[in-house]
Amino acid sequence: MNAVTAGAGGFISRFEGLRDRLPGAELEQVRALREEGAATLREKGLPGRRVEEWRYTDLAPVAQAQFTEALTAVGEAPALPAPRAPHRVVFLDGRLAEHLSQLPPHAAPLSARLEAAQDLLAADHGMPLVGLNAMMFEDGLFLDLPEGRDAGTIEVLNIAAHAERPIAFHPRHVIRLAPGAQLTLVETSTGPAGATYLHNPVYDIRVAEGATFTHVRVQREGRSAFQLSTIRARVAAGGTYDNFTLNAGGRLVRNEIHVTLEGPKAAAHMNGAQLVADGQHADTTTFLDHAAPDCPSRQTVKTVLAGKSRGVFQGKILVRQVAQRTDGYQMNQALLLSEEAEIDAKPQLEIYADDVRCSHGATVGALDPEQLFYLRARGIPAEEARAILVQAFLTEAVEGVTDPIAQAALEEAVSGWWEREAA
Amino acid sequence: MLRIEGLTAEIEGKQILKGIDLEVPKGEIHAIMGPNGSGKSTLSYVLSGREGYDITGGSVTWNGQDLLAMEPEERAAAGLFLAFQYPVELPGVGNANFLRTALNAQRRARGEKEVDAMAFLKLAREKLKKLHMSDEMLKRNVNVGFSGGEKKRNEVLQMALMNPSMAILDETDSGLDIDALRIVSEGVNALRGPDFSSLVITHYQRLLNYIVPDRVHVLMDGRIVRSGGKELAEELEAQGYGQASAA
């Protein structure tokens, strides 16, 4: 057992003590899923940098921390911000807090609906963090929208509430849209500034024919926190999965998204922005599988880095032979505001179809001296000019999001970032 | 009054300005004409404080102040305006917001009261109307997707709002059709008065039909080789730079 596997050892031994008490222990399928996750983790440990997909993100700090499970919330609930939408789902330490939530129709805590949801829990396919989640998850959002249902905008708050000692929580979110259903989910993750905790969510998402899921995630974890999230979405013919993820908080964050376009004219948007300040590491890794013809995909990820920080963008697009007339676009832009900041960008196109339009591009740079001079020549002092240009980069990064509730959540995270971080 | 004495400057070790002597008294408009590569744009950038130029000798005083010791934003606040040959695009920055931020930065630097959003909008609309421009211009991002003519108009709008006491126009006429040329000229002429002076840098005499200069200087190979009245511009147009500078 190498040192990194040892990092997973703590999780495995805790699982061995808990396995009969975890939700779904009475369900054969759920038990099998957990055991499979444990096997993956035993075999592989937490991924090390020798694994190609993890070359730029080092999980050693996660392996070294000694995490325990969050205790059941007792006593006072944390103060919550005013709701932005009529329906809000609040999670405390990965458990759905029904008394603090205004649950929308067709939504339930996963722990209460495991029998109905178990067929939707996808295997880990050898991914250690998904295996860890499968092994340890206690709860999550189960949202099962019937045909043609427009659920409007639902707000989700993920709060690390009891992180006085290092806790780990692994929520499992299962979201299924039947044909023609529509949903906008605006999620915000937060936690106390100085607390060490691990938030390791996994999402199983199914978007059926003609359904549209707009999924906006605002990651504002505490600055000592780890968030390692994995989304796996399958989109049927004419359906759309539209993801926008803002990475702004945390000490070490990885946001991994796998989308499979399974039917003709299924669409995927995987846009995002990463604001990475001194001491932070943010990783956006995506895998887009074009497995059907006539599918469009769009991806723009913008990263701005200040201080001693590191950003990662890995974007793989696979166009299978069957996926004729694929229309793919990928753009990755990074703005480096400090000489100690680093961005690693790895676009990867693998194309087996012959009638394909796939374009991609990347830019990495500092603030444009021409733009700076233009602002200064108009009387704007250098510091203010820099702030304007950083804000402009951020504004552009989030401007593709049109839902007003999502816009408000993003705006709150983005505004004043440079003033806070660069000073 | 702008006084340039023995100004020499180089870029990346290459000497561009080789000793410029020039005075623009208050209230006058002077034109600088010269062929490509004579140092026209370098002069405008050195005067406005762009980085990347090494000033190796000489001095520039502006109303008694050492202009070269001032930051670009200080020069702007002191009343110097550069209309760019190639106005820069600022994606993600709204034009109205940019203009108000610039105006207020200058006012703040001069110890004047800032203009609030309502008062600014009123002022901007007034200027737009005078310049026959649409309010639409305020809603767009700064110069993004603007045609060449629109970019130059936006420069003139900025100039009208900032109300400078000295404007440097760096080949503002390049790429303009007659209508745009007229609007740009009207913008400059509207500021004309005993407290406004301007340095109009151009390759062609055409602009000077609309902005009639008090003096014309010919810049060749980093030096002013000839100065004269407005008729010198016509002579240059007729005879070309080679002939006129030798005369």
C-alpha cells in the first residue's frame, strides 16, 4: 500500500465500521454499490499525480487530513441568507435539512427514497472519488421530474455547518428529467472560513428527450476547505444539459464533469469561471462524449489567477464515429495577475467521425497593456484601471448565464473579488 | 502653453525623435504633418505618457509643469487629452460606465465634486446630441464591435465630455468618410477658444480643411524641418513631403 492509498485507509476503515448503519443497508443493490466503491478505493487509493487525469492536482493534503463524519445536527441552525427562489433545498454537512427547506414538488431526501432511486445510481467505473462517495454517502437531493413538468428555478444551499473538527461529507444527488421537463438549479456551497472539511458530492443526472436542465453551481467553500465534485450527466435526443460552474472558494477544488450525448440533437454546455487567489488551487476537468449525430456542444471556461495560486483546465471531447455532424466549440482563457500564478491547460480532441465541426482555442495572458494605457490616458489611476479590466474579464465570464436568480448568486460571488484578493 | 525643447526618444534602442522643438501657445491649433515613420505617433504617445518609450533628452513643459514627470492619468486630469489613432476595445466594460468613471477620476484628482449617474447621463446625452450621435453608443461595450468611424466618434465624445484644455489628435482622420470627418472636426471646433489648444497630427491635408490650423509643422525623420501658416498644408498636399521639406 503506497502513501496515497494510506490516505484512503482512514475512509475505508470508517466505512467498515459504518456499513450496516448507512442508508440503504437493507437494499442489496445499494450495498453492492458501496462495496464496489470500497473495492475501487482499496485498489487505487486517492488518485496520485502519476495518474494522467490527476497530473496537475495533488490530493496529498486531502490524504493527510484525518476526516470524520459530521455528527447529526443538533442545537441551533445556522443563519441562512434570504431565499432567492420560492423553493429552496438546504443541506447541512451533506444532509438535507427538511425543516430549513421549502422542498419543491417531486423532490425528496435521497436517504428516504433510495429504493426508488437505486437504479439511477451509476457505478464508479474505477473513479476513486466516486467510489469514496458511493461507500460513504448518507443523503442527497432526489429530484424526479415527470414528463413535461416545468419546475422553474430551485435554489440549493450546501452548507458546511459543523466543521469545528475536520469533517467529510459525500452527498449523492440524483436528478432525473422525464421527456420535455425543465429545471433550473442554482446551487451555492459555503462553509466557515478557517475550517478544514471535505465536500465530495457526486451527481447522477439523466436528461430525457427534449428536456432542459440548467445547472448553475456557485462554489464558495471556506478557504481551508476541499471540494471534489463529480457530475455524470446523460442526455437523450433533443435534451440539453447546461452547466455553469463558478469556482471561487476553497483551498483545493476539483470540479469534474462528464456528459454523454446519447441521442441526436442532444446539447451540452459546460461553461465556467474560476477565481483563484493566493493559496488556492482550482481544477475544472471535463469529458464530453459525443455518442450520437447532430449534437452541439459549447464550452467556455475563464480562469483568473492572483497571488501564488494554480488553475487547471482539462477538457476532453470525444466524437465517436456515429456522431456525424457534431458541432463542438471549446474555449479556455486565463488571466494571470501575478508572476507566481500558474495555469495548466490541456484541451484534448479525439475525433472518429469524418463530418464534424469542432473548434477550440486557448489564451493565457496578463492584463493587456494597451487597454491599461487607454484607461489611464482617460484619467483613471493605474490600480483602478486594473480593477476595471479584471472585473470586465469576470463579467464576460458569467454573462452567458441568463437566469436572474443564478445571475444574482454569481454576481454576489464575483463582485469585488479583485479588491478583496489583490490588496 | 505646451513647450517641447530638444526632445529625443527611442524605442527598443532605436531613436525615433531626434530633437523636437515646438511651442503651442494657449488658444492655438497646430498641425503636425509628416510621412509614415517620421515619428508622429511616437510624439503623441510620449506626450500622453505611454510606456515603452525611453526619453533620452530634452523637456516638455505644460503650463509650467514638467509633463514628462507625470503619470498618464495625471496628465489627463491636468487637461491633456489624446485621441487615439487606434481606439482600444474593452470587452466587458460598458461605455457609459467607462465614461463616467473617467470623468469622475479626473474630477476627483482636481478636487472637484463627482458627477452622479443621473447628472452624467444628462450631460452625455447633451454632448451626443451636439455631435449627432445616438444614445445607443452609451449602452455598448467600449469600442467593441464599433466600426472605424464609430470608434473615432467615441473618441470625440470622450473629448467633449472631458473638456480638455489640450487635445492631441493622432491621425484621427485615418479611415474616416466625409461625414465622420465632419463630426470629428465639429467636435474639435466646438472646443476652440482662448483656453483650448490642440496638436493635430495627420498624414493628409484633408482634415485641415475642416480644422483650420494656426500653424503647420512638418515632421521628418524625428525632427521638425519646416513650420509655417495654414497654406503650408496645401503646399505639402500639392508637392509631397520631399519637395516641401527641401524648400
